[in-house]
Amino acid sequence: MDVPRSWLSLILPGSALVALSGGLLLRGVGHGELANLLWNTSALAAAGLLLVEILARLRRKEIGVDLIALLAIGAAVFFGQALVASLVALMLASGRALESYSARRAERELRRLIDRAPRVAWRYRGNELEQVPVEQVQAGDRLLLRLGEVVPVDGVVLDSTATLDESALTGEPLPVRRAPGEALRSGAVNAGAPFEMRASHPASQSTYAAIVRMVEAARLSRAPFVRLADRYALLLIPVTLALAGLAWLISSDPLRVLAVLVVATPCPLILAVPVAIMSGISRCARRGILVKDGATLEALARARLLFLDKTGTLTTGHASVLSVESAGTYSQKQLLRLAGSLAQSSPHLVAQAIAETARNQGLSLERAQDVHEEPGAGLCGVVDGHSVMLGGHDYVTAASPDVAWTEGMLRRMAYEVAGGSFIAIDGIMAGAVLFSDRLRLESPRALRLLRQAGIHRIVMLTGDRSDAAQTIGMAVGVDEIRAGLSPDGKVAAIVQGKSDGTKLMVGDGINDAPALAAADIGIALGAGGASASSEAAGVVLLADRLDRVAEALRIARRSRGIALQGVLVGMGLSLLAMLLAVAGYLPALAGAIVQEVIDLVVIGNALRALGAGWRERDIPALNGEWIDSLRQEHATLLPLLERLRAAAEGFDSTPPALAREELTGLVEALQHQLIPHEQADEDSLYPQLAQRLPGEDPLAALSHTHREIFRLTRLLSRMSADLSADAKDTSLGEIQRLLLRLDTLLSLHFAQEDELYHSLDSR
């Protein structure tokens, strides 16, 4: 059955119900002939409309199973069963009305995205504002966004911090703040004070335009499973005719044949599949997962092999400063201030990360003079009267003599799979800033969820060197690592991949577009905008979270399972009803009522795909401000952890007297800052978190870690108190080993808690 026009879906059941009620009233007052006439007229009108639709489908070379309903109405009228004919007409009309309602409800989230697409913008012409159609906005235009208005095009914030509601894009309910200079995506809503922005793309190339195009494609698509359902439904025609013939052979009763035709209408099969698939797409859209069409949703449900890009997918894609290392002459803060002052003159991502780190540590940056930059290598300039060079090893050592310290630093960078910008001051190697592309906080958990969602094998593809790829791959737990690949190499790896199911590829950058197109289903982390990767993908994650891939798989499998469930249960009940009709236990009038009940049950079941499964409903959402406060508590303890790490690494080379003094201060800080924090977590925080997590004792491992932290800190306090001024090397060695153990344990514990907070914040 094709989805009817909205007016027809209302008129048909209304007129059929009026005819049925009017006929019953006429029969009740003794006008049986008039009642039969009214019922037959209503039934023949429905049959006429049905015949027109069947002929239209035949012209499209489609054979519809609506033929069974047409035969049932015709047979009922022919055999003088006017009431049955009217009931079948009402059943057919109400089924169409329910289907239309279901489709409209399932499309609600998709339509919400389309309907709220911005149509006008307030643009500055000089100092005056003018309202223009959004299609006229060009890159570089200055726009004003007032409270409640939708960001019309992609751009950047100009004058003040913007407060935005991005729930329609990402599914996240809490407002976000964008500082001046930060990027804006079209489709977000201004939830705060008015602000100005500068357009970076015209409307046709902005994020929201791409979203609308994909939503329209999703609304108009029919999944392969839907078309497959049509083909299966055609089997009902010969089966129905065979059973009707059997009923005639057994009884020679035309009314028994009519009963078989009445209960054979295949509405459960035809209604269940499209409603469930569209509901799944709508559910995905609500969670910031844009599925382009029904075919893609069904392919997701069959996925078994997953390919992942590394940079920007498993990692953040942004350089993050790990530490500042000194060669001995300058302190770490001095090096960071000089390097940050020079780095702020460069647009390079690494340089910007260095400058941002210096600002975050409260350092006052100076304006560098005579800056010269060699793209991709480094830059030099004058800061506070010092000649400063910042860049790669070859760039810096070409103008300053190499020292023994440099060789050890290069080895450490290789061990830690870190990059580094070396710093030379006045022609002498002075230090280095180590940085890395950090692992996404949700990546390890996301891969665990992907395996739970049915992925059998995960392969990481990257153009990075092998040692860096191995470190990231082992950290997240992929099954296979392929490093040093060009974009063409990624495509070849996907094409050669073997799997008993659909192959997925997840990526984020423009260079991932060929690989996304080569996979059966491409999934793009598209929060950065409508890039080439988003256009090549079948699924776009607007929230830019890797764990949403697992959520998309769960929704797809649940939707397909509900559709299949509706087909099997609905058609099974219809077949049972036909067998009862053949045996003479289900008259035509009762059969029409039974078939109507089956339709209601099947559609109601299909609509379950709009909601969350029981696993998602079991865990209540948490307040975002509370999660942010937990993260902030960790941030305040980071300097103490850095102090512990520095003490552990340098304890053996520190003079005993100085080591004892440093250890005493460190133990005091641990007892007054760290221990109260961890004890409060154990007493107050963990009981609250446990109520929101599955299992009898979901935080047992983290509680055990707390007890070990308490034990090691107490032991360190005793060893510090026993450390004498003339301590032997053996005592210092034992303390250093304990410091290293505590540092490792705290680093792991904080990482586990941060991952837990991140996962709870995504609910």
C-alpha cells in the first residue's frame, strides 16, 4: 500500500464509519434494504478507489497485494454480505489512516529539522541592518543573531561569547558557549544575548543545507527490506487463492471462501516494515545521528566489519601539549613563556596549542619581533631581547649546536610516541615542548560498545607511522592495524576486506572521503561541517562522538528486528485466521474484526522503534552541571599530579636533603588535597553513580583503586617520616619506586573516572 494523501486518509475512514453506523441504524428501525444499499455503496466506492490505485501501480510495473482486498469487497457484495463488505472497506480505510498517522509521527524529527531551516538573515550593510533571504548571504558577510533566531549559515563568532542551543543538531539538551573566533554551525539556535557573526560559507554550502538534503533523501527513500516485504507479500495472492479453493472443495460454501479472502488482507506485512524503518531513522535523528535513507539503516543492521581512521576519529585530531622539558639553563615556565610568545605569531595548530597552554598557565606573553616562519619547519624571532627559535629538530639544530640532551629527548619522544618542538635561545639548545594527538575520551568505551552491538572485527587505518599507530591501536583494542596508508591505500584496504556482513568505514577528514565512499556504509564525524567526508557518507554523526556509532548500530538492529517481528507475527496471525476460516470456525464478519485487531497490534508494535530500548531507559540522565563540576575537581588536582610525576622521575638525581624536603611537602599536599577528594568520591559520589549504572556493584574496581591509593599514600607518609638526613641509596630507591607506582595508579584512575563521566554525560 502506498502512503495515501493526508486528506484521503481522513475522508475514507470517516465516510466508511458513517456508512457502517448509518446502515446499522437503518437496520435497527426496520429498513434493511436501505441499510444494505448504504453499505454496498460505501464498499463499492472504496473498491473503486482501490482499483484506481492498483491500475496506477500496474502502470509502474508493480503488482500490489491490494488485489486481495478488492476481491474480498467484490465477493462480499456479490454474495449479498453487505455488512461484511462495509466492514472490509472500513478495515482498509482505517489501516490506511493508521499508516498515514504512523508515517507522520515517524517523520516528526526529520520534519522538525527541515521546518526549522533558516529562511532569512539580518545582514549588516555598513552600519545598517537589512533582512535578506538566506540564499543571498555570502562568505564574509557580517550578520546579527538575536535571541531565539537560528544561525543561518556556517561562520565564526565576532564580538562576544555566544550561548547556543544545538540540541536539534547533536541531540544534547544543554546549551553550549562559543567564544569569539570559534566556529558556528548553521542550524543552532541563539539561546542568549544577541551577537555578531561572520559568514564563512554561503547557505548552499553550510552544514544545515547538507542536513536538509540528507533528511529529504531519508524521507523519500524506501528501504530494501520494504521492497523485499512487497515481494514476500505477493506470495499471499497464490496462497490465499489456494486456501480459498480448498475452503470451496471442503464445504462448497461461498461464505467460507469469502471469510478466507476477508482475513487474508496483508496489511501487517505492508504496514509494519515502512513504519518501523522510518521510526528508526527518526530515532537516530533525535540522537544527532543523520541516516541518509532506509537502505542505509538496514545495511547498518547487518554490519560486522568496521574500519576506523585514526587521526580525528580515534584521536581528537588536535595537538595537545604534554610537557615542557628543559635542557638545564632555563626553567620550564621560562621556556613556555618564550615559546608561547613566539608561537602566537604562527597560525600552525601546534604553535597555537603552545600559545594556548602558556595562557592557560597564567603566563604573560610578549609580542615577538622580527618573526620569520618556514612553513612546516618552524619559526624564529626576538622575544624580550632573546633570539628564540621554535620548531622541528632539524630546523632548530641547523642554526644552533646540538647537545647530548637532544639525543635523549629524541629517544623519549620515540618511546612515548610524541611529537616535539625544540627551543633554542640565543643560539643554544634550551629545551623542547612535547605534544601529542590525544586519544578521544570515549574511544576505548566506544569500541567496547561496538563489539556489544555486533561488530566482529575492527581494523584501524592510518597514514601515520607504525609505532604511533601501534600505540593508539593497543590503547583502544582494535583487531588489526594498517599504518602508513595513503587515501588510495585506505580504499584498497576496504575493498580487499573480507566479511560475512556489511563493511563500515568511520572517518572525519576530507582525505577520508574516498574510503567512506568505498565502504558499504560510510560514517562521518560531521560536527565540523558539511565536508567532503560528510557528503560521501551514508551516516553523519552531528554530535561528533565516536560512541554514537554504536548507538546507530543498536537503533538500526532494533528497528529492523521490530520490522521483521511485525512481519512474522502479523502474517502468522493472518495465516492462522485463514486456516480457521477454511475450517469454518471464523465467519466473514468475525474475520473482518479480527483482521482489524491484527492491524492495530502490528502498527503499535512498529511504533516502538520511535522510542528507546529498555537498556537505554534503565539509566536516567544526569545533570550536565554536576558532570562539569566533577571534571573541574579533577582539573584542580592536575598540578598535584604533575608535581608527583616530576618527583617520581627526578627523585634519584636529587640531593638527599632536597629530596627529603620535597617529599615532605608532597606528602602533605597528597594528604590535604588528594585523599579528601578520593574519600568524598567513595562516600558520596560513587553511591549516586551506582544507582545510574547496571549491575549489583558497577564501581567495585574503582573503589578498590581508592583503597590502594589510600594504602600507598599512607605508606609514603611513613617512609617520608622515617627518611633521615643521611638516608642510604636503598631507601631513596624504595621511595622512588613507590612514587612511580602511585603516579601510575593515579593517572590510570583519573583516566577511568574521566571516561566514566564522559559516558554518563552522553546519555
